[in-house]
Amino acid sequence: MEDTEHESSSSRTKYQVRGKEIRVSYPGLQILDHGEAVYFSVLIKRFPETKQFRVDLSGVLSLPGGFFGALLDTVESGRRVLLLNATPEVKALIGYRRFVTRGVVHL
């Protein structure tokens, strides 16, 4: 898989494909809505050979429950998820705490 960078026109998600890793970010967003959770699920299915997702949560204050469901689906399919730069508000979310206890690495 070649390295590419994309910005979704259907959501406010940016992602880069680097080998077998995808880097996802949400520049300028404080609150992710259901659309971003759905789009993350689309990325998971669109790139089945991807082994790792790096999700940059810089500046994000709130996540929909569906986002954690998509993350859990990713992990259960044998892929690794790294949650990067989570704000204290995101770390306080019940979904985040439950997700991290299931073996997801966060930095």
C-alpha cells in the first residue's frame, strides 16, 4: 500500500495511509458527532489490510458512543488502535475508560 493523505469530503476527518498504518485526525474539532464515528467504521472496512490505526484526539472534548463501538470492532478484528493526545475531558468519558481497559494502547 502506498503512502497517501486524504481529507474526507463527507466528514471532517483527515487520514493518512502509511504502509499498513492509518493515521486519523480531526483538526479543529472539539466535538465529534455520529458522522465521524460512522466514517471511522468506513475506514476500517475500506482498508482491511491495515494493522494499526493511530487516532489523534488533540483538542477533542467529546466523542459519541458509536465511536467507541467502532474502536472496539477494530481491536476485536485483531488490529491495534493507538489513541493519541486525548484531552482530560475525553479521558473522563466512561467509554474511553472502558475501551482502554480492554487492551488498547493510548499515549
